[in-house]
Amino acid sequence: MKEETKLRQCEGPFVIEYTDNNLISSISHRDDNHRMNWVEGSQCWGSTIVPNGIASEVTRTLTEKGTLRENYVFTNKTEFDIFTKVGDISIYTTFNDDYGSSDVCMTNKCHAHIWCGGNVSYIMGLRMGGEGPHLGLILTKGSLKTYSVERDLSLISNDRGDFLVHPAQFVLAPGESYEIEWELFWHEGKEDFYNKLRKFPNFLHVKAENYTVFENEEINIEILFHNSLSDKQINISRDVMSIPYTRKENLVKIHEVNLAVGEYRYSVNIDDIYTEVVILVLPRVSELIKSRCEFIVNKQQYHNSYSHLDGAYLIYDNEDHHIYYSHYHDHNGGRERFAMGVLLAKYLRDSANEKMEESLKKYIEYIKRELYDQQTGMVFNDIKQNNDIHRLYNYPWLAVLFKELYLTWKDKDYLKEMSKVILAYYKHGGADFYPIEFPIYDMVNLLEDEGLIDYRVKILHHFKEHVDTIISNGLSYPKSEVNFEQTIVAPAANLLLDMYKLTNERKYLDEAKKHVDVLELFNGLQPDYHLYETAIRHWDGYWFGKNRLYGDTFPHYWSALTGRVYQNLADITKDQEYYRKAEASFRGVLNLFNADGSASCAKLTPFKVNGIKAGFYDPWANDQDWGLYFMFNFIN
């Protein structure tokens, strides 16, 4: 149970509320008009969990540079040596990362971008609306290995949870102590955060050109270190093997090429300051796509002429090596799983394959029989034209499939089906909804190209109303299946960008940029292929995974929807930085796909979630193929 606050005091720019037990229940900035509490959680900031025989004590001081230093001392009080395991010791760092309404989130909630990188560890807190000041943390003593999450499950998808950081393993002789020390500081955003980190002597700024690379691509890594380390010994290894590097002043560079497919951990040690960067080498994108399409056709299509599911692309369980279906909405025969058909349709455009083509045609027959009414354009939630849940998200996804089928087979009827789906979407209230992946600019241009002007005029009329609603809402985003999240913000930005491309009216671009600014805050820059330019998401593993576990998913494939926004903006502005960020976003979800074509719907990142071991790729290949499709679009 959370303790009652007893004392409120100012520590420089920090306004801190303490409990009787010297725990912190609130941290805010003295000059913040919103009086945001940056550390609101179910537990108090600074609470610790330790094994029997270890005592913990914390002291806090305000430094001359205005940071708040916290020093945690763990002491062996027994007459025997104590060896710790990862997770034995926990410190609650309860950054206020949960989701009420978007209005509350904009001013009084934060994203917490966590990096447990050994001696070089940090947390970048960013207010969800982007207004400074923001709260950051940098480790200055000790080593952090990983983190766990404790969630309030009554809030389902709307609470990311309390964060518990775990020190690396250590050994304590009787009476011996181990210290974890960090400093909390205020910053004005991502660039300022890293600028402030670089002033700390123990911070090694490790960056890679790409964290996910493809066979035969170069691996380029840079390590920038503090002036105080200029004369210190440098050791760099890859998976325990020492590797060469070049150095110019305080900058070290690593260059490698032709590494085999697999994960590589580069360890950096300068004057006993240790950290790492994690790189993934994948097969070439074309091979990854080909293998995935073959896997879908050979292992994820159901064949049973007596079943309503005949022809469906379904979940595949990589543990049991078996196809799976349930009428439960996120496991059924429709919805997000339209992505498998979308990917195959695009692949077949340039790769003739009779077996795949027959498979896809059977899938289309299944859709028209079970999931779609060709007269009304209605899209159903599951087989037997079931609409226990009438879900607007489903409409644009089927429309995208029809678009891709037209582009592959040049049959104008697919554009007519696409149009009927879009008009049905708007008939059922779509103008007030923020759909995920709705490339309206491409769609209406195809209608114009094929002379389907009546459909084009009707869709543009509805789309204008849709965009006007988005402008009217501004940053007061409507709640959807989650109260506030990345794939509510991304559609707002993308639809406005598409309207700008259709009209060339500057107001739409200006409005879109407001949403892009909010969207960027979901993405961190940690030096790991799971995390770099990957959006914070933390519920999809429960809804779409076999193991039904909430918790941070780094990555989840919808993170790449942010890349779609970046790409769209770059196409308009020709800003090369947004092209680079788009590609990083797309590459960041590709670790969900394996060389043999198997896949996972999400990576559950924390060490534990509510005491349950995590840190795994979910065994189900479910709906992740949108991520591969986005990368496919980017390169082709």
C-alpha cells in the first residue's frame, strides 16, 4: 500500500513530497504551471525490494549543478557471503507513464524511455505533450541490468505500470556494501537530454548508423566519451571477441561488414565504465519477405471444405507448430490478420508464383464469403459474417487489401470493392474515428487514374469532413481501444498529410506537424535494435499473444506506423532526417521475422511483469505482417 505523504519541500528546482519513511510520493518542477507529478505510481519512488540479509538505505542531496542525487546502499548484514541474481534487488522508479484522457496526458503524464546499459544507464522522461521541463535520470555509480513492471490490471491497457530497475549481479562479503547512485535533472527534450548526459564523466554516448542491418551491409558504431577519459584504456569486444577500432580524440569508431545473420552485442569498456550496443543482422529484405510469404501459404492457410474457415490465413503457434483459431476477437479469422493477404498481394506483383497466387485467390474467396458484404461494403469481424463487435478499424485494412490486389492484377473491380468499403466505413461513423493505416491519397489517385470519378468525389467529400474533425479535435484525441496511444496520434498526422498532398493547402501541413511533434515523443533512442526509434506500446502482447501478458512490447509492429508518418512527411518536405527516421522505424520491427519465415506478434521486453517472467518473443505469428509490409513499401 502506498504511504501517506507527510512532508513537502523545495530542493532547488525540485518540489518533492516525502513520506515518513523517506520515500518520495511526488516530484514536480518549481516553475511548472501544470504542477505535474513525475513519479506518480502505485508504489512510492525509492521503495526497494531486497533479499533476506541485505539492508538498504537511501540518501538524497541537491548538487551544485541543481540535480537531485540519490544514493542507494545495499549492505550484507549476515555472517555469510551473499551472491545476487538479476532481479533479486529492485528499486522503484515510478515515472508517471499511464493513460487517462489525452488532455490529461498532454500536460500531466510522461513517456519513460529506459536504458539499463550497465554502468551507462538512464531514463529519459518526456511529457506526453512535449512541453518542458522534462525529467531525466542518469546512473553515476553501479550498474543496471534490466527492469521490470508492475501494472494495475484493473486499468487493462491504460497503465504502463510502475518501473523497477534491477542492478547487475554482485557479491557481498559480510558487512560489505554495494552502491547504486543516480542523478535526476530537468531537460527540454531529446536533444537537450543527451547534451546533458554528455557532461557526466561516466557517460559513453554509443550510437550506430543502423541497429538492424541486412547481410552485406556495413555495421558502423560510434562511441563519444568525456574528456576526463582521454588517457584511459579502451577495450571493445563483440560477443567476448576483441575487435579493432579507430580513434580520433574522444571519438571511437567501429566498422564491420559481412557478419552472418544473428544478434551481436558490442561491449565497450573505458576505464571500467562498461556498456553495450546491440545489433541485429538479418537476411536481405527480399529474402525475408519471400520466406515469410512462403510460410503463410504453406503453414498459415486453413484448408477444410466443410469449415467456414476454409481459405483463411490464421495464427500459427511456433511452439506447437500448429495453426490456431478462436472466435475471440484478436485470435479470429479477420481483423488485423488481413495483413497476410496484403503482404502476399504486394509480393506477387513482381514475383510470379502459381502456388501463392492460388492461395491468395482462395483467401479472397474466403473474405467475400465470410467477412465482407459486396452489396453494402460492410466488413465483418469474423466468419459467418459475424459482427458481435462492429469494428471500424477493419474497414481500411480490407480497403488496403483491395488496393494491393488491384495494383497486382490490374482488375478495376478491386478498386470498386475498395471504394464500397471506404464508403461503408464513413456511413458507420468513420469521420469521427482515427483509423490505423488508411492511405487515402494513394486510393483516390488510383480512382482518378481508372476514371472512377463518382467514387472519388464521394470519398473526398467524406474525407474532407474527416479531416475537419481531426483539426477540430486538435491534440484532444478521442479515446479508442486504448485511451491514448501512438496509433491514435499517427493516423491524425497521416490523414492531414494526405489531405495536404491532395489540396496543397498549407494549413493541413501545419496541423499535421503538431501531431508529428507529439508522435515523436513515443520513440526512444536507446542503442539496441529492439528499442531505437521504437514506439512505446505495452498491451498488444496480452491481446494478440499466446501468453496473454501485458507489458512493454519492444517492438510491436504498429510502431512502424510512426515510420509511415515520417516517410509521408519526408516525401512532402524532402527532409532527409525524416527519411532516416522512417527507415529506422521500419527496420526496428523486423526482428519479429525470422529467416525461415516464422514470425512473432510481439517481443515482451521487461524482465518480469507483475512477477511473471518476460523477456521473450511471443510464440504466435498473428498480425505482425503489417510491419514487414511497411518496410516492403519503403524499399519498393
